[in-house]
Amino acid sequence: MAREFLESFGGRVFALPMTIREPDQVEDFVAKTNQEFGAIDVLVNNAGGQFPQAALDFSPKGWNAVIDTNLNGTWWMMQSAARHWVANKQSGSIVNIVADIWRGMPGIAHTCAARAGVIYLSKSVAVEWAPHDIRVNCVAPGCCESNGFGNYPPEGSATFQDSNPMRHAGDEWDVAEGVVYMAANSGKFVTGEVLNIDGGQQLWGDPWPTGRPDYFRIS
């Protein structure tokens, strides 16, 4: 499907089914991509996922699934790409899609933990890898409408209009254009940064993906 869609725009596409949770599969994918195109110019880590649930109810399996994809999988991709760039004396740019974690994310605390880890991991290696001409940045979407909205209960998605002072959700293009800015020559002097695309959510907002808590429950 990826090949059919992207080739319709005239692009040259290489697709390989794999999981970013497995370092060996990641390395195989990165190596084959380098063989196919000669080099990777930009790595965008956009894979991830979570499910709405009260933190008291997280199972070890559910917690590990989110952390292993959103944090560990992102790291395996970053490390593999960077190793190839350094070994071949090539420059590169990494853009990690994270989340608007600055005031916590009640109802999806597992992904908040993982995304916070990616942000400060990115800031750390942005310094380590700068001598190799590798830039590392993050894009943090707030409530941006996509088919992912369907993963949340109606009482949760009903709160999204209150997630920011603009009182509406963003869209996928808002995020895509932010990624392009970071990855392209426009961002050539930017590294270790987080671009918030959130309508001001980090300043004010009230999203509850699992639905608002009952503050007035009488026991």
C-alpha cells in the first residue's frame, strides 16, 4: 500500500514489513534502505501508538507494548541510522514525532513517559552527534485530527476541543509541514529542539483522552 500510494506521486519507494521493536530487523531495514538509495538523508520516526486507560489499570504487557514501540523502537531506528552515517562519513537529520507532554497526559500516562524519554534522549544525542553533522529534533503535536481520533471513547474525544486556546484541533498537514521545516535546509541550524504544534496546548488546555474525571464523586 505504501508503494502504491507514494509511487502515484512519482516517488521511488522501498518498503519492507518489519517491527521497530526488534533491533535486528531495524538494522536489516536501514542497511537495505542504504543499499537501495545509497544513503538515508532524513529519518522521520513516526511509528507509535497508545491506548486510553487509567494508570492504575495498566498491565505489564500493555505498559511494555507502549514503551517498547514509542521509546525503544524510536531509539533503535535513531542508533542504526546514525551508525551508518558515521561509518560512511555522511551527514543526516532525524525528526522524532513525540507528543505535547509538558503538563502530563492523564489517561495515557504510558505514552507520556515514553515520549518524554524520546525528547530528552534526542537532546542528549543532538550534542553527541553534532560533530558528525547529524541533527536531531522533535515535533510535538497536540490534538491534531487524524484517524487516530477513533481510538478514544466519545467522552474522551469530546474534550479535545478544549485542548488549547484556539478551541479546535489541528490536522495532519500541520504536523507534516513542521517535519519538513525541521528536516529541510530551513532547519539547518536547528538541533536538539522540540517544535510544538499544538495551538498553545502547552500553555492552556484540558484534554482527557479517557473522559473527564468525576471530581464530585461522593463515596
